[in-house]
Amino acid sequence: MRRRLPLTIGVVASLALGAAIAVPQIASASSTLGQHAAARGKYFGSATDNPELTDAPYVSILSSEFNQITPGNTMKWQYTEPQQGQFSYGQADTVVSLARSNNQSVRGHTLVWHSQYPGWVDSVPANQLLGVMRNHVTNVAGHFQGQVIHWDVVNEAFEENGTRRQSVFQRNIGDSYIAEAFRAARAADPAAKLYYNDYNIEGLGAKSDAVYAMVQQFKAQGVPIDGVGMQAHLILGQVPSSIRQNIQRFADLGVDVAITELDIRMNLPRDATKDAQQANDYRTVVDACLAVTRCVGITVWDYTDKYSWIPSVFPGQGAALPYDENLNKKPAYTAIHDALAGTTTPPTTPTTTTPTSGPGGCTATYQIVSQWTGGFQANVTVRNTGTSAMNAWAVRWSFGAGQTVTNLWNGVVSSSGANVTVRNATYNGTIPANGTTSFGFLGSWTGSNPAPTGLTCGST
């Protein structure tokens, strides 16, 4: 998923001097997202951009609801060093000053990226680019020394299959450029925590595995990496079921994790069903971060649909943020607020069954990922345990306490009383040997919500 926007649509990262968010605060039921996050020892922030700062109602919410800010564009290379050796910080300074005046922390975004750098970088001789990159990192990180809590040092260096993106830095410097950028950033700002940041690494997969391997290598080699940023530009109903597990495995390497650019886009127009799904998706992401001590905070990629980058990049999609285009709170806001405030019911223990094996066999893993009074969200992972591809699958179970499926995605559902059958959709019936697919649903419950019984998976 891509997510860069022109300056007129962008976002900004700024946070107050020092780790102002580190000390938990007492929050009341009516407290802001930032206050509730701080009470949990985390931050909840928003990106912003300089053109938006002329919108007084927007700035009022930005300044009061969040305890962290990210400059979405004006810390990038094209703005900070438009001509070689000539640095410009005025626009980024404006965002940082706003954040500091409101006691908000700032995430620095981003020092080295394959996009939004000035054209002159492409003309630098290959044997000089490492020095040019070091000089850029040294000057920009040095200018903001003591004013940001995190730096996204290198951004989006991997392809979806886990290989290195062939950027100008990769081609002319080689694999070492990422480590060298981190070393230069540490020397320029020893106090800031240094992050690698990327999209589509929220769940387990080839890309997140490659980033994991890099972080593991950096830790072993003493490269100064402190955190991993998971951008989380997500699609309605498609929050990775492994997001919490993935956050935890990075944390287990001894680094922090941040959700850095969260939005959840939908096909337009909005309706009540999509809003409900989006609310549950946001709740799932927030709950996953809250469950891992070293997940330090969440940033939405701007907080309002009014300034979202999504419609300009994904025609026909949008409505991705917790506030609508009129700065009104959406159901997603309430879900985030309640999750941070601790008013949601913890998920129940996931259950797994392995009913069949051999050619055509499959297993189904049923997991409740989020639950609240009267409702819940579940995810079911289907794995082909056979030795050849299967071309159709069906998962069956029985609810034991009157639960019902109210909305299901990535499958076709039918119910008879307590018995539920979900068959593959037209696009996800084929699963290679040992491969997986998944579907999810919203459900309702009263009284209790035990795990279903009789969970089976088969090829028909």
C-alpha cells in the first residue's frame, strides 16, 4: 500500500521536547485519546501538514486531542535539502513549534527514503552518495536534536517479497546504506530513538520476515536501531490476524514497535455497516498495541477524512480516519477511545482444531480478536494440510450460546439455527499445499460468548 501525498494533502510529525508521554496520567471517561493513551504509558497521535495549519477548527482538535504529532512531509529530503548542501527547515520548524507549544511529542519523518528526494540526488556519483547521505542525515537530525523522540531513519527499503528495493541508495551504496544511515543518525542525535519504518509489515509474511531478519542482524552487529515502525495503511475488514503476534516478535528482539501511519480505507460511499466494521478494525489494532508492552504508541495518518491522502491515490476509496470531513467523530473514534480507556471486554482464548489431514485436508483456527458488550469480531484461518493444492474449502461450527454472524468477509456464510457453514469466496478457494487463507466476521452475543463447538474444515 502506498501512501505518499503532495504537500497539500500531507502529514506532519512533531512531538514535544523529551519524552513527555512517558509518565502515565490519570484519565477520566471523557478524557482525550492522548490522555487515555498516556494513562496506559503510550501515545496516540496524528500526522499533519503545513497547509492544514491555516484551518483553525482543525488545529484546535489537533492541538487538544492528541499527545503526539508527526510532520508528514516537511522533514523529507526534498524540503530539508532542496539543493545540495543548502538546508531549509522553516516549514518543519513550524510544526515542531506547534507541538511543543501544546506539550506534544514529535516523531521525525523521514531521513532516507526512495521517494520525495530532490532530483539532484540522482546525479551524485555512486562513489560519493554515501558521504552525501551521511551529510544529509547529520544535518537534519542534528537540527532537530532534542526536539523529536523518534526518527524514521530509513523508510520502505523492502519489496513485498522481502528483497531489497532497488532505490538510488541501494543501487549505488549497497546493503550497507541502511546501517550507515542509522549510525549517522545516532551520532547526530544520541537521545532520539531510531526506527526502521515500512508498510505491509503489520502481519506475518515475506516482507515482515525480511525486516525481522534485518533487525535481528543489526542487534547482533551493534547497529543502533531502537524500533520498528509499522505504517498500517489498512483496508476495511483486512486487519492481519497475526498483528499482535508480529508486534510481539519484534519486541522480543529488544526493540520498540510503533504503529506510525494508521488509516483504514473503505470503498465509498460510507454506510453504517462499513462504519461498524471500521470501528472494530481500529479497535483490533489498538488492542494489539496495548497488549504488547514495547508497542509504545499509535499515530493516525492525519485524523480527519478532510485531509486524508487516500482518495487522491485510491479512486473510489476513502473515509479512512476517525473523524469525518466535517471534523465530526465517527464510530471509529469511539472504538479507539473505549479501547484506550479500557472499557472493552478482553478477547477470549482462541481455539484450534485439526479435523483432517492428507490430500485435500485442512485445519481451521478460530480466534476472537475483539469483543465488546453485545458484539465481537472473529477471524478464522484455513490451512491446507494436504500435499497438493485444494480448490475449495468449507469451515463448519456450532455456536453454543445463541451467537449469530452479522457480517462476514472473504467467504460465503450460511446458517441453520446454531450451525454455521462458511465456504470460500470466488477469489480465495485455491490454497497451495501448506498455504493459508482467512476470513473474518462480526457477530452478536448475549450473556456469554464461548468458543464454538464442532469446528471442522474440509475440501467441500
